[in-house]
Amino acid sequence: MEEKILIFGHKNPDTDSICSAMVKQRLNRRMGYTKCHAGRLGNLNKETKYVLNYLNLEEPELIEKVEEGQEVILVDHNEFNQSAEGIEKAKIIGVIDHHRIANFETSEPLYYTARPYGCTCTILYKEYKQRDLEINKEEAILMASAIISDTLLLKSPTTTEHDKRALEELGKIANINITEYGLEMLKAGTDLDDFSAKELINLDAKSLNKENIKYVIAQVNTVSIEDVLKRQKELEHAIEEEIKEKGLDLFVLAITDILNSNSEILVLGKKSEIVETAFNVKLENNRAFLEGVVSRKKQLLPNIDKNI
Ligand code: MG
Ligand code: MG
Ligand code: MG
């Protein structure tokens, strides 16, 4: 068995999942845990690529599955259905996360840090502070990027005072203009042109499960909802395929306007009426506009979940 301790975020990795794993590796190594290796459970999106390019850093290694007994640290997720293949039999020695705790179980004690902040990297920022460790420029940009991504430049309702203070401090350490850098980074993530419809609906998709209802909430960021919806027919076709393949009851694709902080949802599946009840809307042409909705975690997921 490998000696390594693997650190990784969720499938369909976003910027927080990648940056948290990379920062946690650096933090642990700084404390003398040299066996820690950051990994990823899928391809990087364009936003995250922008960050690693900016810093001239290599992508973390791809993890296809984890072996029985493999020591792992989970960041930015805990639910097994969002984690690596084989996670049930791995040895989870730590979790650092800012999501609800669900579909999670271990047979041994572990370090578990959960905070209701806007980003996993905000938790990691505090870990540096608590240990009185200096944050270098590279670490500051990794953490700042994740906070910008998860909170949409502090505009998402998931944003807390902790995230605001952390981002301000990290901007000073990195000596960058956070708003300028952040907008460029977010915009890099909205370039969806060369993704197939199937890739697009899976870029940032979370599989969920309640009372035997299997559903997915996927999200794409854009600066023009209309632009994404030019491909509606193609997207619907890909969603239908996904529903068939995975036996889903519901698929929600949120197309989120990052400049105006709204979303249009495209909804398919035999349980679509759950979404209509959840947001008190009538789907027209499988779509509805949700004013002020940008957060899956705080707005989409809880509303849908409580209506199942
Ligand atoms: Mg995430
Ligand atoms: Mg996150
Ligand atoms: Mg996200």
C-alpha cells in the first residue's frame, strides 16, 4: 500500500476543491506531515486553470479511485456520492468542509472541521492564523481565488464576515487588486464555447439523494444567460441522456449570471414539480427565472430538498 496521504475535494472539482487540497498539502507539510499529496477527482474547469496558470503551478494528480485502507483527507465535501470511488473503504483521517454533513460515516475517529463559512479556504486561512504560520504569496492567491469563486466576489448569500476579512487580508499579502483579479478569474470560467453539451451539464454537477429520489443540481456561471440558452435543445438532450443513464428523477441546471446575481433554471425529469413548489414558479419551456438566486448550497439545494 502507498505511504501517501491523499488530500482531495469533490468530483467535478471547482476552484475551492482544487485550491483547498493544494493549500492543505502545503499547510500539513509546513507542520511536518510530508506524506500529504494533493489530488483531484476530475478535470479542472477553466476558472481553476486560470488560477494555476497565473501562479505557474502544475495541476494536482488525478485520482481515479482509492484503495481499501488508503489514508485520505477530504476537503470541500463529505458526502460519499460526491467523493472518490472506493471512499467507503478508505481510511478518512480528516475532513475540512463547509457543507451540510450527509451520507457520511467512518469506522474510526478522525479530525473533522466543519464551519458554515462561504469557502473551505476561509477555514484553512484561519488554521494558518491559529498556528501562527506565515502565509506566502502563492498560498494567499490560492486561498483568495477559492474565496472569490465560492462567494462570487463576496456577492453570494453564502458569504460570511469571516470570508470578507480573510479575502481582504489575503489580497494584502498577495499584493493584488482583488476585484480586478477576481473578475478576470470568474470570466475565464464562463468561457463555455468548446464544451459539448454533456460536458457543460457535468462541469459543476452535484449528485444528491433523498427518500429514494435521485437528483442532480448542476450549475454554470455566465455573463450572458441568453448566450447559454442558445444551446437549450442540445442541453436538454444531454440532460435526458444523463437521466436515463443514471436513473435520475430530477435534473436541475442553474445558469447563473455572475454579474447581475440571478439564475435561470432548466429543469427536466419526472419530479420537476418539486422545483415548481420549491420556488413557487411555473416552468415554461422547462425553464424558470430565479431572481437573486446564485447559491446552490444556500438557495437551490435546501429549497428543493425540503420539498422532497
Ligand atoms: Mg466546491
Ligand atoms: Mg467550497
Ligand atoms: Mg460552487
